[in-house]
Amino acid sequence: MPSDSPADDWSALLARWAQSPIGRAAVGAALLAVATALAWVVDGAVSLASQALIYLLPVVITAVYLRGADALITAVLGVALLNFLFVPPRYTLLVEGPEYLISLGALLGVSLVVSGLVTRLKRESVAARRGEARMAALHELGQMLAATDIEADIVALGATAVASALDIVAEIRVTARDGKRIISASAPQGRTVHIDEDALRWVMEHNSPLGPGTRNWPAIEACAIPLSAGEICIGVIGVDLGAVDRNWQLEDLRHLEALGRLIAAALHRTRLSEAARKAAAEAEIEGARSTLLASISHDLRTPLAVIVGSASTLREQGAQLGAERCVELLRTIEAEATQMTTTAENVLQLARLSTGSLALRRDWESLEEIVGSVISRLRRRGETHAFNARVPSTLPLVRVDAALIAQVLTNLLENAITYAPSGGPIEVDVERRGDLLEISVSDRGSGLGDQDPERLFERYYRGRADKAGEEVKGAGLGLAICKAIVEAHGGAIAATNRAGGGATFRFTLPVSRDAPSVPGEPGATPSA
């Protein structure tokens, strides 16, 4: 691709010539020849001082584009040419008078000063550009390290960044969190890293750098620095200086240390984040365990006390009590024992769902049959509410675990029974909405509180008071179990207030495109 301007072309050409001594000599000779030709053209028309200024141009150009030593040589040769060709007596190196000697000395001094200043400015400019590039590399590495929490990725990114920034062969080794493994990476890919194993081990054990520029083993052809998290060394960066075709300088060591601090900070951050996540998880588990124990102890203490009291009454006064009173006490014992069983089953079910140990036994099932069986079971238990079920007979079958979906419906219906007025209607509706079947359970109770819709499906949360205004019994797990089961089937569940009073709970189940249809005419199941 051509350069943008002729000046860029000349700069590139001079840069190529500056790579060899012969090329530099040719450039210097050509510049002096041009300066001599110009001075010869204006000879007699301008003063000797003006001719001397012409010889400053080759000095400045060689100082800018070549090396400082080349500029010094050009300055000396320029003074010699001026003296030989233009200072009387001409064509000799003799000087006719002191004023000419002073002019030649001034020209040489100015040439040397200009050469030194230009060389210094060029060196500082190169150092500034290198520093800017290294700062940009640090910033880019910081952004990449911030985007990952995987230690192996951090080590690989770090090795690549070190090798690229210093144009060197690098290796990073980090002790894994468990302290039993070493995570390592080297760069560039395919290059062998020749670093003494004892040197790397020494750096990790003593948490101190070694190699040129350090106080430890400065004569070896390698440099290694520790990756420290606080006072603990968690890893080491090693670079192979035997493969470098330039001198290892103190600024290279400082840049390596800056890269090391950035990589060590990223590793330390990931470990702190992991520790914080574990601590938060343990705190959550401990809090859940405490809440569960408190809830279960509360929910089991009351029915146990009722069972013990009823049983002792039967044992001590059974003969004096009438048959009706005895049956009432037995029913009380049965109801409280059922409540205890439900609480225990809910806790176990939620534990299995949370740990993923509960496998879904999916099969093609009819929601009409599931709804009918759940309502029939509640009827046999003696529920007096009017269950109105509307389930179209033409709905497709769904691939679900029938027992678990029945449990969801049971929990939602029992929740509605708790809040609905005695003998009031409870409605169950099933509709198809695109690729979903929506099942809703509605009651005419007191409705949801302001925050209930957001928290109802949390574990151990109990919302409204029941229809008698009393605290609701149970551990607050029924709706949490419903959510876990529905989500395990790929659906969603939500609760809303109902127009005219009451609440509606809806959950969805996905319909497969290859789901078989149920034969029959459109219609609905009769009200139960």
C-alpha cells in the first residue's frame, strides 16, 4: 500500500538504510555531497558563515533519521569539508587566521550540540511512544481480565499479554484454589519456554523476583516475578531472556511488574468473589435451615399438642364420653395428623426439587382426567365447596409427570379452600393459548395483599390471613413447590387479584407440536 506523502516514503527509505552500517555511511556521504554542492553554488555570493550553516543540515538529518554516532561523524566531516574547500588557504586543512579557526570551532560545537539535542529528543520520543503503547496494553488487559472469572482464562490472557507487550517468550503458573493443581499457560503458542524450574519454584517459595534488574540471580538468562495476593504468592510469571534479541532494561522489568500486579489482582478478585459467593450461599442455607426448623417446630407443635390432648382425653374419659364426642376427637386427631403429614411431605418434596434429585416421569396425559381426579379426591375428603371445572375435551395431551401436576392443582385448590368463604365456589379453568395450556384456579376470598403477588411463591412465606382472620397454618412451602414443579416442566406460574374480589392463580404448560389430540366433540366437563 503506498504511503500518504513523499515525506513518509523518504522516512521509510532512510529507516531501511539505517539498519546497516553501509547504508548509514551512504546516506551520510550523500547528504554531505548535497551540502557541498549547495555551498559551491553560492560560493562568493554569501559569507563563509552562511556556507557553514548549510553543513548543519546533514548533521540534523542524520541525527533525526540515523544514529547519534552517525551525526557526530557527519559533523566532523562537514567541518573538514568546509575547511578544505572554502576556508583560505583552500584545498588544505590549514587555517589562514584565527577568525576562521573560531568559525570552524563554532560550527563543530553547534553541530555537536544540535546532534545531541536531536538524538536526545528522538530517544525521549521513542520512550514516550513505547510508554503510551504499554499503558494502552495495560488498559486493554485490564478490560479483558475484568470480563472473566475463570482462573484458567486469566492465566492464558496474562501470558499472551506479557509475550505481546515485551516481545518475549513468557509462562505463567498459578496454584489453583484447592492448592493441589497448577494452572499454567505459555505464549506465544508453539514456542518453548526455557526457564529453570528451580528458579520458578524459588520465586513462589520466597515471594521475591529474580533475574536481571533484581537483587536475586541477576546473571541468569531469565526473569521471574511473583504474583502476590496480599502476603501470599499464588503464582509466578517467567520470561525467557535467552530468546530476546535486545538488552533487557529496567523499564522492561517495571512493565513486567505492572502486568504482574494486574494479573494478580484479577486472580485475587476471582477468589474473593468465589469466597463471597460461597459465604452468601452458606448464609442463605443456614438462614433457610433456621427458618425451616422454626416453621416446622411451630407447625408441628400445635397439631402434636392437639393430638396428645385428644388421645389422652379418649384414654382417660372415653368411657364417660358419648359416641359423638369420641368420633369428634378421632376426627380431630385424624385432621391434625394429616396436617403434619402434609407439612413433612412438602418439606421432602421441596428438598428433592431443589437438589434436582427428583426425576420427572413424563408421559402423555389428559388435563381433564388430572383435574377430575384431584377434585374427586378432595370431595372424598369431605370438602363442601362448589368446584366448577371447565376443561374442553378437545385439548391436546401434554407430556408431564401426572403425579406432580396433580400435586400443583391440589396445593392451589387447598390454598383456595383456605381463603374462600365456607361453601363458596372455586373455579378451575383450562384454556389453550398458542403453544401453551393455561390452568387457573380462582376463589372469592379476601384477595391478595399489596406485596403478595411478588412474594407468594417464596419459600416459608405465608400471605393473607384465612377466612376466619387467623394465621394460616403450614410452613409456607405449598406455593414454592408449585413454582418448582411448573418451572421443571418448562412453564410459569403467577397470581393476581380477581375483579369482584378473590384471587386467581395461573400456571402454564407447554404443548408439543406432535402432541396427540383427544377424540371428541368440543365441550366442557360438567361442574363437580
